[in-house]
Amino acid sequence: MKNNVSLIYNLCLLLGDSLALVTAFAAAYILRVKLAVGLHVAPMGPTSGKTFIGIFLLVLPFWLLIFALLGLYNHSIYEKRFVEFGRLLIGSFIGLLFVVFWNFIASEPIFPARLVPIYGFAFGFVFLVIFRNVARFVRSRLFSFNIGLTRVLLVGNTHVTRELLDWLANSRTSGYNVVGVVGGELGLGVHRHVPLYHSFDQFLQAQGKKADLHSIIQTELYAEESRNAKILAYAQERHISYRFVPGNTGLFVGNIEVELFRNSVPVLHVHHTALFGWGRVVKRAFDFFAGGVALIITSPIMVLLTVIVKLTEPRAPILFKPERTGRYGNNTPIYKFRSMYQAYSNMSPEEGFTKMGKPELIKQYRENGDQLPNDPRVTPIGRFMRKTSLDELPQLINVVKGDISLVGPRALDPFELDQYSKKNLILAVKSGLTGLAQVSGRRDISFEERRKLDLYYVQNWSFWMDLVILVKTVRVVLGGRGTN
């Protein structure tokens, strides 16, 4: 059964974008005309408001076409807030250029003053962002009342099936309603309310021929090809969305190219990382200039912290330089302001707590995700620096030197990294001062999940992703959650 929810939502976006743009340029016209009257500024031409809006309505379809070409009405784009934000900005600017070009070739001026298109661009972008966020909020609220949900069937008996079930179960954020799982003996855990079927035939018998289904996600291929063909044929005949998750998910996440061997055999070429060639050059140049600017801007704060840390323990070093594993497995000293008392620096937590005579804190430290609210090993200024991530500022020196990047996988202790089976894939790029894992949750996600996010970054790098992560880092730090 074809799901029309996305189509309806896209139509709402189309109408909302149209209204936002028309309102923006109408407001720009009114504002400029009133300013012209109040300031006794002569307009460029005698364009009336009715004529102005009429001409803009003629141009509007081309503006919306630009939005469509940028993917602003695709599900994969409007689900990503920062990507949508960037494309709205680009689309608004291109649309503005189109309107200005129209004004240039027109026999009579469209705008009553030169500032009208500038006002329209500013108002338009703001109104579009506001509308898109309101639309996203309303859509989320409708999901809470089971309105507009995509009914999906999961097929497979793998850990990926379980991961998808955990995410899709929260319909308000996912927009999905899991109608069942064809998973044999798959343990559903807390999702016992979801029907479990031992075979696809059993699902068909339970649901009947008119099953209310919008999508099928298959996470494994059966040994009997006929079973796979039956599921695919069922989806095709009923115009149901069909997706397949390959068994080796790590293989197909990276940068993929399709090559033809001997002009007839299609072959998938999977790069270890999307960061290669000119991308690496651009990233290094950005690290050098942006890191250098950040270093200059933060230098007064660093000088102040240097004095305070030195006064805390005059004979102790100001910087802490732990060895971390970077690209290609090379160990690099990472600079941080020392946040612990010198007596417990360069010690494992077990050694430090034992030395201070509080071995009972070891278990509490480990059970609490390798942290304590009031760790006695940390100095008062160290607690403040950790909370605000100011202890990380000296790493800007590492960034400028080229030891690490502004954005990348978290630089880990060699012992920690050895616990991850796919460490060599993560080590294909430089470590980062911040990264996707850090802005996704400092202690809220497990070690395994953080490494998966690192791996996703490595295999799907883009310069835009770096910019988004940097913006999110600022938001996280200002929110007091840190980025480590």
C-alpha cells in the first residue's frame, strides 16, 4: 500500500515555503516604502504593491524549483536540520539572484528601491527557517497521536534488526510504527508488544491479503532464494517501499563507486574513507587557518588559565600531555591544561584512588561511566575547566601543527582503542579536537556506540559535516555538557 504521508507533508512544505517567501517580499516592500516616505527617500520606480507582488508570484515557481533541485522536498534532507538550514540559505541566495536578474532584464524596474531584494532575502530566509521548524514540530506532535506514521515490517534475525527496532519503536522521533518482526527466535526484550512472526508466510496469514503496510526493511538474506524473491515481489506488487540492509554494514557505509570491469561487470569500489585527494587538502587548510584564528582569539583565556593552574601547584607542569593514537596508528602527545593534582597525574584511576587511600571509589568510578561528580583527584579549577571544556584549548596548538584536526574521531588511549575491532578503519584519518561522537552525547552513549559514530564520520566525511559538527560543538559547550 503506497504511503501518501510524505507526499502530503511535501505539499505542505511547498505551500508553506511559498507563503513564507511571498510574506517576506511583501514585508520588504512595505518596510522600504514606509522608510522611503519617512526619510523622504525617492524610490527607484513607480512600482505599485499590487504590481510588485504580481511579478513576484510569476517568479516564485522558479524559486521553488531551485528548492526542489536542492532536495529540500526530499525525506533525506528535511529530516536533517542543519543540512536543511544550509540548503535553505543557498536556495534563498540563488533565488535572490534570479529575482535580481529578472529586475535587470525587465523593461521597468520591479523594486521600488535597491534594498528591497536585500530585505526580502533576509526576511525570506528567517521566515523559511521558522516555518520549517514549526512544520517539524507539528509533524512530531502528530506522530505522538499516531497520525501520519509509516507502518513498517522488519524481516531478519540479526543484531541489526534489534537495533532498528530499538530506534523505530519511538514513533514520535522516527515516524514509524513497527507492525511486526519476521525474526524467528529474535528476542524482542522491552518490545514485547510488537508481534513476532516466524516466517513471512505467517505474517501474511495473520494480516490477510489487505495488510496495512507501507514499508519492508529486510536485514538478512535467506539461504532459500525463493523466500527473498517472495518478499520483494510482495512489495513490488503492492507498491510498498522495500529496503535491504547488507549483512556487512561496515562494508557499504563508506564512499562507494561503481566501476565496470571489461565494460560489462559492475564492481563496487569501497574507499576506506571519504577523506582523500583534494578533500584532505581542503580540510588541512581549514584546520590551519580556522585553528590559528581560534588560537589567537582564545589566547587571553589561555594565558589567564595558565596563571591560575600555575598558582594552584607552582612546581607542577601546566600542561598535561597524554599519548594518544592518531592517524595510521602513530602516537601523538595531546596538549591539555592539567586538571588533576600532580600527585595523581599519569596514573590509572585504580592507582590514583588507592594512593589517596580511597579504593572504594574505584568501583563507583567504573560503574558511573568512568567519572565521578566530585572526583577528589581533580583540582577546583580543573573541575571548572572540564565542565566548560576549557582544558581542551591547548589542543588548538596540535591542530595548527597538524597533529590532529578540528573535527575527527576522538583521540584515544592505545589501550582503549585496542578494545575496538575496527580500529584500523578509524585510524584512516586524523583524530579531532571534537567530533560526531562528542556532540552526540558525552557519557550518554556507550563506548561501542561512540566508536560506531567515529567510524561513520570516517566513511562519510564531508566538509559540510565538519561545519555542522563545529556549530553543534559550540552549542554543546555553551550548554555546559562539554565535548569530551
